[in-house]
Amino acid sequence: MSAEALSAADPLGAAHLVLGSMLSVGPVRLRIVEVEAYGGDESGPWPDRAAHSFPGPTARNAVMFGPAGRLYVYLSHGLHFCLNVSCAPQGTAAAVLLRAGEVLDGEVLVRTRRSPGRGARELARGPGNLGQALGISLSDNGADLFDERSPIRLRPGPAVPVASGARVGITHEADRAWRLWDPTSSAVSAYRRSPRAPAPGRTTS
């Protein structure tokens, strides 16, 4: 995996590349075990009403429009910092949300950020918890994940088995099977459908 490979990939292809990769921030290293792909605006090749980029470029979502291999950070519900990896060609919006990871290095530090009593599989389960485990903030938005000088690095990992299904907790495009996970990992989060989403098989207008 490289920035070039992510640039050439569509959102789902990029999600396959990111799943199983290693994300390092200082002494903390995670193996990414669950991801979700997100597309872009109506004028792009992958319109996606669930994506932050659907309304078009803004100051908040600019990283989603490229270049590929950058970290897109957003604050969810005013509480949690969530991490995405930008993909697709420059100017085309798409990204991969990092939903869960296994802590490989730096567990002692992670526990100071999360909770000393939590089980290892819970330390970075869920996108907000993953961001907290890594100590991410909005100041990290736009970081180049493939620059050797960057404090946040994404590296390929060994191939993993892949399961797929609907994305979690979204109202629009709720049936799009753009969530991927490693079925052998106990750190994968539970699927929860948004109560505002239409019945399975139906779409939002």
C-alpha cells in the first residue's frame, strides 16, 4: 500500500488496502481491523449521501478531496475525534473511516488515555475510541501518512480475511456494503443500524 495505490483506488478498493494495515502515532501502534468506505459529491464518480463530502468541498471536508494518503480528522458529536484516510485521485472526494484497531505497541500509554480496567479488545474498538487511543486531535487533520517525517504513519500489514456488510449508524445509503472487517478479530465493533434509516432494502431520498 502507498499513497499512489490509494490515489488509483475507488473507495471500496481503498478500504481493502487499509484493512489490516499498521497505524503508528509515537509509541502507539495499531493493526486496523475494521473500516468503512465513503464516496463523495453528486458530481463525482461515487455519489454518497452519507459522506461528509456530499455537499461539495468545504473547509471541514477539504482533505477528502485529496491528495490521497492524508489523515482526515473530524469531531463527532462534539466528543470524539474520528480518523479517515483520503483516497482516489486528487480533486475527487473519497475516504476510508478507521472503525477499530488492535493495540500492538504502547498499551500502557493507551490505557492512560482510555481506562485502565478495559479489556485489550476494547481499547480501540469504535472510531471515537480509536482516535482517543492514539491521542489524535483536530491539529492532526491533513497529516501525510506516508511521509517518513510525519508523526503519524500508515504502513502495509499482512493479508487478513475479509468480511463485509452495511455501514454502521448512518441514515443515508444505509444498505451499502462498504464496511469491511477482519472476522478473526475480537476488537471489531458491533453493527448497529441507525433508527432513522429506512427499512433494509429501501433508500432515502
